[in-house]
Amino acid sequence: MPIVTPPPAESEPFYKPESYDPDASVGHLMKTLLAYLSQEIERELEPSGLTNAQWKPLFTLALGRASTVAEVARSCQLDAGGTTRLLDRLESKGLCKRLRSLDDRRVVNVEITDAGREAAKAVPVALSRVQNAHLAGFSVEEVKLFTSFLRRMQDNANAIQAQGKNHVD
């Protein structure tokens, strides 16, 4: 079944201040669902010694999507301080190591260790299990449509962010 593209957005807003119900808002529902997913991912990863916060930077390194502290921060949407603390914990567990660049002292490279690669193998197993459990009862078509809606919201969010960065008072 092909994904049906809905008509362009209506000009009428979905939410109005005078009738706003936070429990019925998309944002609240997504935040609540994300909290449930995070709790389950934490539980699934517990035997591997990884926390919900630690899996993403480690998996990002394992996939080769980042090789510096700054790239890890960008990829994981973390601030510099949060990234440093997470990498401190991963490094203390022997899962990665940081090395100052010989070319540019401002750059800190991050390398995943063999133990980190081994620990990262638990991540897609846990994520698949948790997400499949939360998608129980959905058809393949429904998941594709749901994913397309989330991507559209993500595109809107990116446009809003870009607009904010380009805004000049």
C-alpha cells in the first residue's frame, strides 16, 4: 500500500491557548513515549553496563559517524559539557579513548576501543527489541506512515531552527 501524502496543512492552528490540553498535545505524548522508551532501553542495556545516555555516543563511534569530541556532541545533540561527562564515563569503562590532535591542539579525537566495539553490539539488539515491543499491533504500512509523519515534523523543526539562526533583530 503506497504512503498517501496528506493535503497541505490547513491555515487553522491545531492548538489554541483557550482550549489547550497538555495531556492531548503531540509534544506531551511524544515526551511521555520517549520517557517510556528510555526506561526500557536502560533496562535492556543494563547487562552490558551501558546507560541510556551512554549508548548513543558509543554507537555513534562504532558506526564511524564521529571521530572528534565536537562531532560526537553534534551527532548526539549534546552540549560540550554533557559530551565531556559522557565520554569521561565511557573512557573510565575502557570503551573509548580521547587523544589530542597532533595537527590542531584544539581538536580532541575520540577512538572506540575493542571493548567499546564489543559493548556497542548490544545497542541495536536492545533498540530493536524495545522499539518492536512498542510498535506491537502496528502494520508495516502504519509504521512507514508514522515514520513519515515524524520525519515531516523533524523537517519542520529543522526549518524553525534555521529560521531562528537567520533571524536578525
